[in-house]
Amino acid sequence: MNEASLRRIEDIGLKRPKGFPEEDAAHFIEYVAIKAATLHSQAMASAGPDVAVGVNPWVRLKFMLEIMTSAMLPQIDRTIAEFAAAPAEIQCRSGCAFCCYQNVDLTIPEAILVALRLTQENDPRRGAILEAADRFKDLDDEARIATGRPCPLLVDRRCSVYEARPMACRSLVSPDSARCREAMRSLEAGEGVQPIEIYVVLQFLCNGEQAATRGLCRDLGLQDDIVEMTQTVAAILRDPHLVERWAGGERVFAAR
């Protein structure tokens, strides 16, 4: 194991999901940290000098997006598949979108991948993203859910950017779809927010991929903050030059 990579992951920190007791996290922390450090070191090893120390932001951007689609997102899908193969029932299915009514935290490369799915000027999802960003601006997580409005990227109750969906969306799975459905009914009826049951252990396991992505950004001199999806994608749609500036090492996106 590359000790520098491990220290980098420890420096970034591994986010503990809400509702996940700190004492329980201790049982998984070493596994998640090692997985994150391994992904990080493998990615850095594949970065040539033009990426690591070059001055061309487009080369760095291309590298980051390729790493996301070839390594980070496939790895998080494998983590979820391994979890599902154990005695853990997952009732999430296509068309089940009861969890898609909240703020989504993600890394900046993930937000760029989503924005790249919305490049056509006549795409109605662009207007939906911009309208939602204005509506949800400055709302905390609870207030955002309480609006009862779905993710602007839902089309016919399905994620329209499914292949590029963020890690947080991939890892948010439930063993009880009936409870999710009741929570959604409660929101739509104006009866308030009800908790749903999710696998917080899986969320924590998947934080390894997120931490590896952030570590890679940091080593390449890129802003590595966690950001909110709707606000960040809307910012990119309004000013596409933000992506080039980010790839050039500027801090241009609002951190969570």
C-alpha cells in the first residue's frame, strides 16, 4: 500500500453518513480507507506528466473524466453489487424514485459528468435544473425535502442521467420500498417528512470511492470540495467556462 496515498485519504477524511454511529464506523474504517487509497494511487500512477504537472487544463479535465467513467463509478457499482450479494435485501427498482427529493452531495467531476448530459440548448432538463436551483437555493437538507419537489433530472419517475448518476445516488438503497412509498405519499399530502430506511453501512463503504476522487483532485491541484448537484450543474449550464477554470486550478464552485 502506498503510505502517501493512505495519508492523503486520512487528510481528506471519510464522511460518516447520518444515522451511522461512530462506534460502528470503527469496524469499517480501515477497509474503506485502504480501498480509497488503492483507487487513488492507481489513478495517480496512470497520470502522465502532462496531467500531473502540465499546464493544459483540458488534458487534466479529460483525464479526470476518463478516470471517473473507467475506474471510480465502475468500482462503486462493484461495491454495491458485492453488498447486494450478501444477505441484504434491496427493494429499489426502476421507476422507484421516492428518494429523489433531496439535496445530492457529490464531487465536482461527478457534477461535470452530469452537466455533459445536458449540452443541447433545447433540452428541457436544462430549464428544469435552472428553475430548481433558484427554488432550492439556500435551503438546508430538511427544507429541501419538505418542498416535496423531485430532482429536476427525473423524467417519468426515472433518472434521465442514470449512467452518470452520482455516487451518492448509487449508494442510497433501501430494504423497504413500502416505507419509502409512504414517506413520499406523506410529502405529497403535505403531512411532513417521514424517515425512510436505508443501508447506511453501504453508504459508508461507498465513501471510499468519493474520498479517492477527492484525493486525486487535490493531488492535481484541483478544487476537491463536496458540492451540491443541482446548484453546481446549474452553475455550469449558466457559465460553461467554469469547467475550464476548475481544470486550471481555480476554486470556482460553492462548497457544501
